Amino acid sequence: VRARALFLDRENLLWAGTETGLYRQSAAGAWQRHPASDALSGCMVRVIRQAVDGAMWFGSHRCGVARLLGEQLQRFGPDAGDIGNHVRDIYFTDAHTVLIAT
């Protein structure tokens, strides 16, 4: 599996974005495929960020953006008329504003 993005979250857990979804390294050091990967299969995750509220945001090369809060994954992309397919970066200006570079 080839990592396209790496991110260390506030709990010091390392996330990896790949062509087949998301992986997270446990505190013990073992890599596990994250359950959200099923909804992101084939999306090539290229950007990983964490918002002020703790939500994880993922930008992809093929499927727009996804937001993971707890176990709830919400996708935003061209099908919903939100943004384009190819996300290059995600930036938070404050707790309520997300900027997405496409």
C-alpha cells in the first residue's frame, strides 16, 4: 500500500491516506484499515486534516472531501454540487470555516 498523505492527530495516532482508503496506526504501532475506508474506496486520499472540533477531514483525488466525526462519515463532492473531484488542500480559518483547494 502506497501512502499519499500522512497526518499525526491530536491523540498522536498516525493516519495514512492511500489509493484504497484510510489506515491508522494504533498506539501499539500496528496499522489498521479504518472502517471509513469502505466509503472512500477508490478515492485516493491525498490530504488529511483535523478540525477544531476533532473531526477528521480527508481530501481525495477522485471523490471530493469527506468529514469523519466519531463513526459518522459525510462526503462532499461534485455529485452534491459542493466542490470538485480533486482536492489539493484543506485549511481551517476558525471553528466554523473550512477552505478547500481544488
